[in-house]
Amino acid sequence: QVQLVESGGGLVQAGGSLRLSCAASGLTFSTYAMGWFRQAPGKEREFVSGINRNGDSTFYTNSVKGRFTISRDNAKNTVYLQMNSLKHEDTAVYSCAARLTLYDNGVYSRQVDFASWGQGTQVTVSS
């Protein structure tokens, strides 16, 4: 059973930084593409960033390009999201997601592409 547990959220002032972690268990982590999504109050969940199974390809939504960096450590079964220059509009619950990729090494960005999800961690950016 795949389990994803996010951590690292919190309250930060605008312009500050946070690093989110997503620890995975119950899977062969190196065969999974990973993604970060977020859901702000009253809004639909949206894609933030994705990374392929070996970490050499990444993708970002436009609003976070140049500020957020996704990475992974397959030896630790963990994916990270480094968030810099945070803005009030980054306030949301951030969730990680996993997709088994046995036959390709792609990056995925649609919610329907991911079968496993974490519970999320709250990020609040004060303006």
C-alpha cells in the first residue's frame, strides 16, 4: 500500500522560504513519477510541479517558475519542494502525488495521472 506523508508546511512571511518534503513508503520509489499540487481556500486543486522517476526532468506551472524547485532523493524515498520568494497567493494545502511509470520516464501534470496522494500540508504566507 502506497503511503505519502508531507511535512514542512507552516506560516511564513511574504518573501520567505519553506521546504516541503514528501516521504513515500510501500512502493519502489524509483519507478514513480512524483508531483506537487495545491488547493487554496475556495479554489480547485491545481498542479504546481512534477518530476520524473530518476529526477532529471522537471516541470512547473508558470506562477512558480523561478521561485520553486522540485527535487527527489531516491535513496531516501523522498521528494522535495523548495519554495522561495513566497507570495500570499501561494497560501494553500500542498499535497504530493505518485504515479507508477514502469514503461516511460516522463513528467506528469494532470491530477488524473496520479493514483496515490498524500494528506497535504498547510502553507500560509502572510502579506
